Amino acid sequence: MSEARTWVDFDNPDLSVREQCRLLGLHRSNLYYDPVPESEENLLLMRLLDEEHLRRPARGSRQMVDFLRDEGHVVNRKKVQRFMRKMGIEGLSPKRRTTLAMQGHRVYPYLLRGLEIARPDQVWCSDITYVPMRRGFLYLAAVMDWHSRYVISWRLSNSLDVDFCVEALEDAFRQGRPEIFNTDQGSQFTSREFTSLLRSQDVAISMDGNAT
């Protein structure tokens, strides 16, 4: 695997990194895997940062320092910035929120209210879960059948980008297709890549509440 990683050309104008990884049989997250383990204390801080980021995505490094200090941890901004870079998270500024709105993020209805889910492949759902590891952490995107609770497909990543969510959905579609697909309104699930893939399969899109 280490040899295959050296074949990836990040500057190739004709072939994306994602496509190169597919051809080489690599998961994209493997390109960024850090073999140097973090201490238990650092892993705890990163877990707290991740949970707070999911609750309050607008918070930047300054606010995260205040948050960790309120939790009883002595940290400086430089350390918090390093963690946030490594985790692939950053605060959403008002400018970025405006940009997202201008891109036309469509609000999809919640289709499951009052619906009797009585059979497999009637409703699928997807969510992202934080997975602590001995040498760091990963994010798990899973696609699951709502009725049977069967996990149809899953992908791991070290950052909250859209690619691993799309790849999990592509894997799931190789095994079947639901009538309805339900998620929260996280940016990965409202992205053009994710929703267009659902529409291309004639799947009704359902979204509940806000991003978790």
C-alpha cells in the first residue's frame, strides 16, 4: 500500500485524485494516514473538538480554545489549530454561509412522518459517526436499510469531505435501490454530488431537522 501511495499524482490535471485512488485500489483517506500515534490526552481533546464542531460548526480556533478551557483543559491556540487541520475541520464564517446559500442548497421535505416502514428497500438512511482509533480517529459513513437495520455499505475517512459519503452510496447502489433515502441536512448529504446521485437513481430524498 505504501508503494501504491507514491504513484498518486496530486497535480495531474486530467485525472482526479479520487479517480487515481479508484484505479489503484486505494481508499483516499489512506493517502493522509499518519502513522505517528497521538497521546491519550490529545485524542481526548480531538474527540471533544469534533463533538463541539458537530454541535456548533461556526466556531473557529479561538472559540474552540475557550471551549476546551471551560472543559478544564489547558491548551493554546496553536495546538488547537493543529488538531483542527489534522481533523479537516474549520469554523464556518458568515461569508462561507452566504456562499453555501447562494449555491442554492435545496431544503428537502421529511418524508417519513406518519409513514409505515414495512419492508426492506423501502427506506435507506445514512449517517456519519466518529470512530476513535488507537492511532488517531476516523469518520465512518454508513448506508443502512431502515426496516432491517442492515448496513448495506460503509466507508472510512479522516476528514468530513463529501467523497467518502458518495463512495458509500455508490457501493450501496450496486446492491439495490430504495424508494426513499433519508439523512439529516449535513453539508455532505445536501451537496450536489450526493443529491444528484440519488436523483439519477429516481430515489425520493428525505431530510430531517438540521445537521447533527
